[in-house]
Amino acid sequence: MTVTLKDFYADWCGPCKTQDPILEELEEDWTDVEFEKIDVDEEQDTANEYQVRSLPTLVVENDDGVVERFIGVTQADDIETALEEASA
């Protein structure tokens, strides 16, 4: 089962900078999860495809599709719960 966390962000987004260290720490612990950073200014088609309307938006998905979506700065506990669910 492939689990991916997509982090939709923009350089001008203040809350995105708050989210970064949380994700960096998770990335160290969750080595079997693919972490993808997606700059919405450069990849508007991808952002539209995932209906991203505000930043940061995190999308956790597995082979079956989207498992969880978080809008705004999200704490590690909530993200880990979604990653566990997606990995199950």
C-alpha cells in the first residue's frame, strides 16, 4: 500500500511556514510515506484537481484514493492518525 502526503503550499503563505517543521519531523518518523510538496503557484492544475481553496492544505492518500484532508496548520497527532489509517 502506497501512502502519500501532499502538502499544498505557497512561498507567500505564513501558516505554511508554521506547517513545515511539523511535516519535516513526521517525514523523519514515517519513512514509508511519500511526502510531496506542491507549490500551488507553480502547479495550479494539481491544486485544482484536489480542489485546494486555502493554504496550507494537506491531503493524505493511499492506493484507494484520498483518506483525509486537512485545511490550515495541522498538528502532528492529527496527521499521524490519518497516516495510520491510510497505511492500514
